[in-house]
Amino acid sequence: MVFFSILLLSAAPETAVSGTLDTNNLPVWETLDTQHTIIYYQCFKDLEEFSKKVHFNESIKKSGLANSIPNEIDALFKKSQQLLGMHGFVNKIKVKVFKNKQQLDDAYFRIYKKCAHARAWYTHEKLTVFIQLNDLHKGMLAHELAHAIIDHYMIIPPPEETAEILAGYVDIHLVESITKSGNEKNKPAGVRGYSAR
């Protein structure tokens, strides 16, 4: 009887915890690998929308999303490295593309157990960028990729304020370089500081 009671008590907390998770609202991910990233997306339509919003390099030939997106993202990554002067990054960065702010906020709450106050963010421990399609442009993605580049280039990641200044530099100068070359028709709003770390 005592053994049976102990068995029930040890199983109860696990049952209670798993009962609180709403797995119906968790995204189901598809992946697309690039040289420097792994893009996580939920459906082909999201991948098309993502491609439009982060389109960076006019010279990249359009030969289907499976080829053009890796080229686009890797070009964006390399430009971010160039602007920072930080090369030699070897690990792939995960980029999770959520459909909307609600999904993004839900993910933030699941990870940090508090409400989100960020439009996008990067987490060093998971080497992952979190973004959402309704509020996304190439400068924002470059900003978040810059956080990964900065944190993994330096032996000790810099203070949050320093990393934010450097990532903001990438965002601003990426947009300026595109605008000067005539590839950007509408410059994104000058709002910086998307991240939470």
C-alpha cells in the first residue's frame, strides 16, 4: 500500500505539468537549410511571404523559393558580417518565422514565463532568432542575425546595450547601402531596438 501511494505521488506532478500545455496551439515546423541558417516556417504561403519581406539582393536569380531564399538569407548574413567586420562564424542560426504577433508572444511566454515586449528577438542559448511575418523587413532580420554574429564572434558576449548599438548599426547601414544602390523603393521606418535577449 505504501509503495502504491509513493508511486501515485511521484507521478502526479508530471501529469499536472503536462496537462497545462496546450499542444494544439504549438506551431508545426517545416525547415529550409541555407549555408548559415535553418529557416523554420509553418507553410509554403508563409515561406513566400517571408521571401518577399526579406528580399535583399536584386542580382539573385529567381529559380524557385528553395533556391532563392537560401541565397537571399546567406547574402543578408554575409552583409551583416561585413558591416560588423566579424567573419568566421561557423554554427547555423535557427530563424523561427511565426505567422503573427500572437504566436510570437506565445513563444516568448513559453520560454521566459513573462509577457513579451519585443517585436523580434534572438536567444544566445538556443542560437535562435524569433520573428513574425506581420512585422518584418530585411533590416529587422539583419539586426537579429547581427546579435548572433556579435555574441558568437566575441569570446565573452558584450553587454546588452553594446550589442544593441552594434545590431542597430547593421540595420541602419544595410538599409542605407540598399537605398544608395537603388534597390530599395520604400525605406523601412526608422524604429530600432526590436530585440529582447
